[in-house]
Amino acid sequence: MSTIALAARDSSTMVRRQLKRLLRYPSMTVQLVITPVIILLLFVYVLGGTLGNGLGGGRDVYVNYVVPGILLMAAATAATGTAVMVASDMTEGIVARFRTMRISRASVLTGHVVGSVIQQLLGMAVLIGIALAIGFRPNATAVEWLAATGMLTMFVVAVTWLSVALGLKSPTPEAASNAPMPLILLPFLGSGFVPTDSMPTALRWFAEYQPFTPIMETVRGLLLGTPIGNSAAIALAWCAGIGAGSYLWAKRTYNKA
């Protein structure tokens, strides 16, 4: 069997391990899915009427506006769980045991990444389903839905590799749970909940140039037909840069551990 085939076999085994782990300990999975849903319901039903007025409509307008930001927040929230699981594997000795076995070294990280990506995409599907139930009305074609899904998947992969790297660098699972916290805040400090032109000058500058804003604007444009401009190219560049940089960082840290 070739080296690539062996690596693929070992990686599939690690993915199954990760998915079984999520099923056996569902509390974190449920929490990571429920948290974005609660935030969605809070902003739509408590603040949506007022914030929607600023967008030239009401709650119906605001639910369309806010969903892309909540989707990115869901992925950032799930990054916490990934970082904790990676840190747990590193500190509890299971990785040391894997290294004594004849398995691909890359398969351990691949299992974490693929398992987390599957978890996050399923969580996003649940979130979109609830958003549709409370009034989210995208007008995207099948091709635009496919493009939006691709954009979200690229973002999820990039954030997952970043969370893996943070988990590898964290001395304890408790420290790992705090490391991805800034990612959860970035949608608030971008165009996720209000347009950037409503912000003070300094904050508006940060909001417009931080990585989450062009991704949210691209997803919003694809699903709702709003102008995208050059946001798609910037979003792709951010996802590729974060993903590649985090992958190299994680690989180097794992090999040195």
C-alpha cells in the first residue's frame, strides 16, 4: 500500500475517532450549536425591531442582515471546542501513544480538522434552518447557494486550523478554551450586526479592514443580492492566508512537541 493510501486510511480512522468522541460527549457540541441560536433569537426578537429601523425596515429586514454574522460567530464559537480537544489530547498522553504506533503523524491533526469541519457545517445547517423558520428569506439561486457554502467552508477550514494551532500551543485545556475568544468578538466589531458606516471613525476603520467583514459581506451578497464589490477576493485571500499560516504553525508545533 502506498504512503498516500496509508495516510488516507489513518486519517479516516482518526476522523471516526473524533466523530465518536463528539457523540459520546454531546454536551459541548450542543452548547456550541445552541449558543449562536440563542444569540440569533436575542438579536432578532429583542433588538431586531430597533436595529431594523436603522436599516430602513423592521425585524424582517434585520433577520436577513444578521444571519451571515451569526454564521461566522457559530464557526468561531466551535473553534473553542476544537482547541480544547486538541489541548486535551496533547496533555493527557494520547498523542504520545499515537506516536509509538505505525500511523501517519499527520492523521492525528487531520482527524481533528475534518471532524470539527463536519461538526461546524452541521451546526450552520441547523442555524440556517432556525433562521428560515423565524423569517430569514434569502433570494439566492442554486449557484449562489453553492458559492456561499464554499465561502463558509473555506472560512471554517481556516478557523479550524487556527484553533488546532492554538490548542497545540496551550499548556492546558482550560487555557485553550480562552485562546479563541477574540474570534467570537470579531463579528461584533465588523459588519455582522450593524453596518460599519454607523460606527465611530476609528472603529469603522478597524471593522472594514478586519478579516471577518469581507467574508460576511460576501456571504450576505451571495444569499441576499447585496453589493459584494471586491469583498469576495479579499475574503478568499484572508481565508487562504489564515488557513495556510495556521496549518504551517500547527504542523511545526506538533512536530516539535
